[in-house]
Amino acid sequence: MTAEPDFRALFLGAHGEQDEAFERLLVDHVREHFAWRREFHPGDQGVRTGNGAAALEERTRAELQRLIGALRRSVPVSSPRYLGHMTSDLLMPGVLAQMVTTLYNPNNVTSEVAPVTVGMEHAAAAQLAAMIGFDGAEDAPRRAWGHLTSGGTVANIESLWMARAARCWPVAVARARGKPQCPGLDGIAPEDGWRVLNLSIDEVHDLHRRVGAWLDGLPVHLRAAAMEAIEEERIERVGAARYPAMSVLVPVTAHYSWEKAVKLLGMGTDRLVPVAVTERMRMDPGDLEDKVLAAHAKREAILAVVPVLGTTEYGTIDPVHEVVALRERCRVRGQSFWVHCDAAWGGYLASVFRREDGGLRSWREARQNFRFFPSEEVHAAFAALGDCDSVTVDPHKQGYIPFGAGALLLRDRRCRAFVAQDAPYVFDGDAVDELGRYALEGSRPGAMAAAVCITHRVLPLHAGAFGRLPAGSVRACESLFTRLRRLAARLRGVASLSVPFEPDTNLVCVAVNPEGNAKVSVMNAFMRDLYGQLSVDPSAPRQDRDFYVSRTRVRLDHLALGARARLLATLGLDEVDDGHLFLLRHTLMNPWLSAEPGKGLLDEYCAHLEGLVRSRAG
Ligand SMILES: *Cc1c(COP(=O)(O)O)cnc(C)c1O
């Protein structure tokens, strides 16, 4: 027996079980806020409202009533019957911290208007950085840094922007060689060309340091001109067209935000190179190496390689350790790339692998409470997170925090220098830590920083505290996986049911084909109809389905050949008259699914699915 509390009491509850605690905590702290308002110059005369205050209150009440009425049509994501998208019940500490802090309305663009919550944002980023294995120590050779974003999309875009600014900076230095404003730079700057686009990130920092020292050594009246001679060659100034094209390698399972990122940066989607996946739906390290070698042969620079930790559709874990190892092999032959791990979905699972003292739990240790999780490769992928150059994590996904919270984490804070933005009215010359100087977004809610930081303080990000939540969701996934296999056996003769990819974490997809059908298009229509019974009805006055799931379409040409043949055979399909398979997708993050009565609900779900299939496949 353990004395640890059951952390699930921190959720609001499917039926609002924690309503009294929530109300107490909310009302007490809202009162404190008004007391705080009154403390500021208490002698000032209160602002007197004119006529009509009562009527205005009534109008507000009426509109709020209409809002609440409309919200009855909302999706009941807090219920364990909701198995759909990456959203679930919320952790109370985060919601409360957010609601209370919103009343103070701090803007984390600068500590000038957010003296408290900017510190909390640094703290939240440090908590996340420690969870994934970045070194945040003040004297660390590469000291981590990070900040919150409005979500994973922005964090991903920003990582690419940061990677490009850092990796292209040496090109500007090389191009400034020989300019009259830069006498003496020749000895420091490398020559333009393939080599300079392939400096490792450590070499870039070293060059930055040496150029900085050289600038410092110049007489003051020459320094500004020399700096400008370099600045005017930067990609930020001259644009991507004056720079060699660089590609970004992502698995075919990558989130669509990567397309947005290369479009926005003016690189074009042609520069996004898809890497094949293995039968387990993980980035194929062999194909990655082939593509990296091909780029080397053609002298095409690679900006970044992006393994995904927890793919959006299947929850699978790319071999981050293989990508990092490949970066090392490339360095030896003078090729380099930035490694960004898109852990928007799976990042918080890293807490399962973290000991309270910050150390990494061994594979043996981490496996103890699971049936299948984690495979050795999955453990190795998490262990390698700390070697990535940057990582995206979404607190508004598996952090159980309200929407509007993503995070970008950098292994080495020195990279910020390459994107620093001046704005004389906001940032003072030496205000190096101002978030708005480096973040893509400007004004951002301090309330979100409070929500993330307070949640991590109540539930620290290690296996014994926060880690229990993702661990529970993985166990729920293992339960559903086992139950779906039994369902497949029960349905024999009626329909073929298949779980196309063994889950790596807490997402599981299902395909069902009615007996006797061999056409992919017919199965897809059947699945679409099933999905219709398991999804939101926007026209209903309130949602009343028994269960909600989500769906996805997997492109057949994205599957590894063996996996594709096996899947089609298992489902009894041999007429491929459609390019994709329609799948039901289950996200198992509700905290109550990992225990009774959640397990009972998973049985009920399988029985429900069975009924739907039988009534349609007969
Ligand atoms: C959700 C997700 C994103 C995008 O995050 P948003 O917060 O929705 O912007 C990016 N990558 C992966 C892998 C995701 O699962």
C-alpha cells in the first residue's frame, strides 16, 4: 500500500464530483482579488457608476444564460465515455490558477506588465525542460530555455524559424568576409559554401562567440559598421531566395502544422521531405539515413529532422535515439542538421520515465506496472529527448490544462540570440530575458503561465506524481487493446475487426470490414456510417450518444509494404479501389478509464461497438 493520494481527485469530475472543493477554492481566491484591488490607494474615491447598473447586470445575466443554453450542445469531453480527440477532463489547479490570474490580466510579453507571471513562465518551462532531460543548471555548458506558446503549431513553427536563423547565421558571416567594414574577419569566418551550411550547432555557437570577441576588440566607431556588414547578409534581411534551399525531413505521419511551417517560412512544401514509416508506424531509420545520404550526395542542405513523439493519429513513438545517433554519424562526414522533436502529444509521457531526483528510470523500472508498455525502443526514444536541439510539448493536451498552452523548449538558450527582436518601447537594451524578444507571439496570457506552473507544482513531473496520469492512460489503452482483440474473435463470421498498428502509447485505431466484402471503398462507407453513430450530432439540442470516438484516414501508400499486405489480408480486402482506409481512432486520456468503473466502461464500449457492427453487417 502506498500513502500517495489518488491524484484523480484533482480533476473536476465527469459529474462535477469536485464541485464543492472547486467552488471553495474559486470563491476564496476571487475575493482575495477584490481585496487586492481595494488595497491600492484605498483613499482614492471609488468610481461611481451612473444609472442603469442593475439593468446592465440583468442584460449580462440574460446573455450568459443564452451562452450556457447554447453550451449544452458541447461535446462532453470530461466524461470517460469520450474516447475521441486529445482532450479530456481538466486538472483543477490549472483551471483555478488560470481563472484567478485572469482577473489580474498580466501580459507575459514583458515583465513590465507581468512581474509575477513572467517568472512563472520561466519556471513552467524549466519544469518541462527537466522532465524531458534538458540541463537547466546555471553553469551548464548548454543551458536549457523555453517558453509557452498558444499551442504546438506555433511551437513547431518557431522551432524551424529558430533552427534556420541559427544555422544560416554563419553564411552571413562568411559573406561579410572581405568587406571593407570587416578587416580581420577573414581569419575567423569560414568560407561560404557547403561546409558553412553544415556547421554543427555547437560550432555555430563557437563561431558566434569568436565573432563577438572580434567585434568587441574593434574601436567603437567601427564596430557598428562591422555588425551591420554581417547583419545585411542574414537570411532575415535578404530573404530565403538569396540562400540555398534547405529541406526538412518529417515522417509521413507528421502533424499538418509542419506544412504550415514551411509555407510560412517561405521554404515551400516541396522542401518538406517525407520519411517512410516501419510496420509499427514509426519513422523508419533506414529510410531516413538513405534520404540524408542522398541529400549529401546532391549537396543539398538539411535544415532539420523532426521525429514525432506520439504521432497525432496513432500515438506511435519515432526512434529519437536513432535520429540523434545519425546526427553524430553525419557530423563525422561534415553534414549537420537540427533535431526537433515534435512531442506536442506525447511529451508529458516523459514524466513516466523521470525519477523524483530527476534521473531517468531504467527500462526495467519503467515497465513494472504495464502489460506491454514501454517497448525497449520507446524507452530509448524518451531517453534521447535530452539530445534534441528543441522539443515541442503541449500542456493543453496531456497536461490536462485548458486550451491555449503549448511550449517550445530549447536545449541551448544561446540559440535565442539568432532571433532576438528589438522593440525600443518594450525592451530595454539589457532586458535579455524578456519573452517577447524571442517568442514568435507578442502579447500572451500570464494566466496560462500560472496555470501550467501551478499544475506542475501540485503534481511534479515525475513518475510518482504527474507520471501516474499518463501511466493510467497507457494502461487504459492496454485494456482496450486486449478487449478489442476479444471483440474481433466474437465477431468472426460477421465482420473482420483489426487494430492496424499495435499502440506504442495511449491511442488505438480500429478497422472493421463486414464479412464477404473485398472492396476498400465499401469498407470505408461502412466505417463512415459506424463513425456517424459514435460522433457529435451538431443539430441535437444536447449530446446524448453512448460513446464518442474520433476518426482518421490512413493513406495506403504511407504504410510499410508488409504492414499494408497484412492489414488488407486480415480485413479480407483485395480490391483496392480507394487510396486510404477509414479508421476509428480512440484517445484514452480520461483518468477514470484506468480503473473501475472505467474498465467496466471499456467493456460497455466494446459491447456497444459490437451491437453497431452486428446490426449493420448482417
Ligand atoms: C496536436 C499536435 C500538434 C499541434 O498542436 P496544437 O496545439 O493543436 O497547435 C503538433 N504536433 C503533434 C504531434 C500534435 O499531436
